[in-house]
Amino acid sequence: MDRCDECLFVYSALDSGALPQRLRDLAGRYPAALRGVPDPRRRPAPEVWSPLEYACHVRDVFRVQGERLALALRVAAPEFPPMGRDELVVTERYNAQDPEVVLAELATAADGFATRFATLGETELARTGVYPWPRRETRTLRWLGRHTVHEAEHHLLDIRRATGAGTAGGA
């Protein structure tokens, strides 16, 4: 995945040096998005996550990507385990979590990932690991950072869609 036709995110358009600040900025956009939803626990359709579930997922993406980054710096060409995103919605009871706690944890996780990412030089950015989704593929840490930005941007669009306010390219 190097481009998202749904939200129009283009991976190569994001400079590696801009990633840490972009990650922090994105985390800062979640409070307004989530608080702008009348009922953050309401699913717009049975198969579509609620805005709160999307926020929990993004928090956990930041956490998991931080673990993957650390693993790739310790091990040559690691295989990243799947995060089990669909299972986490149920097992972690995303829709029962406190939205304000989720937002605080999301900001902390984004900042931690951004801080670690900011320390990477070109050699580290070129390190690889086998990424499990959407298909198993060897990816660089540069791609990992860009993909994390994409995840956060895309799910802001999903949250806005839940209120009928989202459009492609608005992320």
C-alpha cells in the first residue's frame, strides 16, 4: 500500500523529517473530532466502528507501531505480529472505554511513537520488517511511519463520516 484511493493519502508525499510533528499534530485533532460527535459510541452501521472505537484503534496503532519500531531496531528483518484489530474492539471493550481517557492515552502514545521516530537516521529508516497487513510484505521503517500517519488521518475521516461531515481528501 503506497496510496489510499479512499482518503487520497500518498505515502511518498510525506517527507520522513516531517513525520514526528505530523504524528503529534494528528493526535491533537482527535479531541475535536471525537467531542464533535453527539454519541461517540454509536455505530453508523452494524459493521462500521463507532467514533470511539476508531479512536481506541488509533491509540493502539500508535502503541503497536512503537513496539514494531523497537523490534526492528533490535532484530534484523523481523516479522511483525498482527495487532488483531478486529479482536481488540471486542476483547478490550473499546465502546465501553471513557472517551477522555482514550484521548489522553492516544496523545501519549502518539507522542511516544513520534519521539522514537524522530531519533531515526537514514540507516534506521531503511531497516525492514515483514508487515502483516493488508498482505505480508517487507516494509521499511520509513514506510511504517508513513503508514501510521495514514492510519491516523484515515480514521479521522471515518469519525467525520459517522456524523455525515467527512469527504475524501478532507483528512
